Amino acid sequence: MAIRNYIDFDLDELPDIFDFDFEDGTLQLTLDYNEEGDFYTLSMADDDENVVLKPQKLCLGVPIGIHKDGTDLPHDILVPMDESGLATSCDASNFGQTVFLYIDDLADGDDGLSDELDTDTDISDTDTSDEAMG
């Protein structure tokens, strides 16, 4: 049983687009999959369909939007992770099975995982252009 709450996506119907209620408002989330690169991306838009977050590759342990400046992102911390600690990546073989996009709402130290999030991985070189997205 999961310790944290996670966002449940329909991986059979991608892109999966829906509104999600965060603590500080509602955003439209879009989860998509890149078959060529075997990775998922998440983007966010506000009620007026203004882009809040361009497609970001989901990387295990890397908080969504960690390298984005601005206040448009929700205050909730979203992190792809495997609470069992066994996964080494976030891809089609494990996303939605052991790896989920969690809302990291536990205080640091509650289970030792929040202290170990990867905030140093540089995802700015990730190619999520239309060509790379397939």
C-alpha cells in the first residue's frame, strides 16, 4: 500500500488529458509517452490553456518543474518514484505498476524518502520536441 497519494493515469489512452485539483488550484495535466525514447512526459496548463509547464520527461526521483522559475506551478511536489526503492528508471516497463507520479506530501524524515529526492539531475537537455516526441 502506498504511503503517499499518487495521480492515476490511463496509460491505455495516451495522451491522457484531464483536470487535477491541487491544494492551490486546478490545472490541466497531460501525460504522453515517447515510444522511441521509452519515456513519459508531463505538461500542465491553466484554465485558459496557458502553458504552465512544457512537456517534461518523467525521471525517477526528480520533482516535476524543479528547474522551472515562476509561481505558476502548484505548491504540491510531484515526483515519479517507486516507494519500494527497487526501480532504477521510469519507463513503460514500470510506470503505473511500481513507479507512480506521487504527490510528495510527507514531511521530510517521515519515511526517509523525501530527504533523498534527486534535485541535482539536469533535465534541461531532455529533447521533448515534436520530432523526439514521435
